[in-house]
Amino acid sequence: MAFFTYIVANGRNGALYTGSTDDIVERTSQHREKVFRGFSAKYGCAVLVWYELHPTRHDAFIRERQIKEWNRVWKLELIERTNPGWRDLFNDLF
């Protein structure tokens, strides 16, 4: 089983939401459909702009918590290192 840490955004340099999951396709779909009320639904964070794979749920959660502590500039740099055009990476998952 794979585990992921991910960032969804509402557009380039917009609002960012960081999370972790064991089903990135389902979780990204939930963000797109605003299934859960909260930050990502309120601010329209539905574009998958960054993710990384982890061997355990614990590793993915620790990385999520680490990134959530970062300042905004560091998060933007993380995204732009692998996704400089802020492409929606959702279709890359298939």
C-alpha cells in the first residue's frame, strides 16, 4: 500500500492545503467535489500541485505536519521545484 503527502491549491500562488492520504485519487476527488466542509472547500483548493510517496502512513503524516509548519515561501518553492507551471497533476495519477 502507498501513502502520500500532497498539496492542493486554488491557483498559482493562491491558497494552499497540505494533507496526507492512502488514496490520493479519491482524496483529490473529494477536494474537487468539496465533500468535506473546511479550509480546502472554503477556499476552493482542488488543484493537485504537488505530492510525494511514502512507505508508511506514519511517514506521510510526519511529512504533512512538517510542511504545515513551514512558511509560505518554502511551500511555494517546494511546489515550483517539481511543478513550475503549477499544472494540475491529477491526471498524471492514472
